[in-house]
Amino acid sequence: MANIIGPAFNVSGINYNEIGVRDATEAFVSDIFAKILNSAQDDDLFKKDKLIPESNAEKWIKEWINVEYANLLTQQSLKPLVNQIVNSFPPER
């Protein structure tokens, strides 16, 4: 997979003309799972028992870790989902 880093981290470093369907699909699936993980951490269930409020830096680091975890999850465990999405595209000419 190409080294795709989300727009929140590096907008200018992504060359969208050189990304293949598989790389774009992996980035798409990773982004979805990172958003799911981030929204789960924002749930009151996770915030209930904190004695010290979370700082902006701590929140950013957790979101970054979720992005990296989602990338690994996509590459290792979600290949069937990625393959199904890739196969839904018409063949390239």
C-alpha cells in the first residue's frame, strides 16, 4: 500500500494521480475505521471515570494512534472487505 497519510496530517504530500484503486480503497476503509474508533472514544462510557480532563495533545495522539491502528487493521484483517470493494469497480481499460 502506498504511504497515504490522512489530510489532517499532510495534505500536500499526497499525489492523487498515482494512487491505484486498491490503495484508494484501503485508505477509504482505514479512514472509516479510524472515524469509528475516534467516535467510540468520544462516547461518555469512556470519559466517565477520568479524574483529569483530556488535553488537546492527548486527544490528538489518541486519534493518530487510531489512524495507524485502522491502517494496520485494513491491511491485515479487512482484506476481504477491501477486495469486495475493489471488485465492485469496473475493470480498468
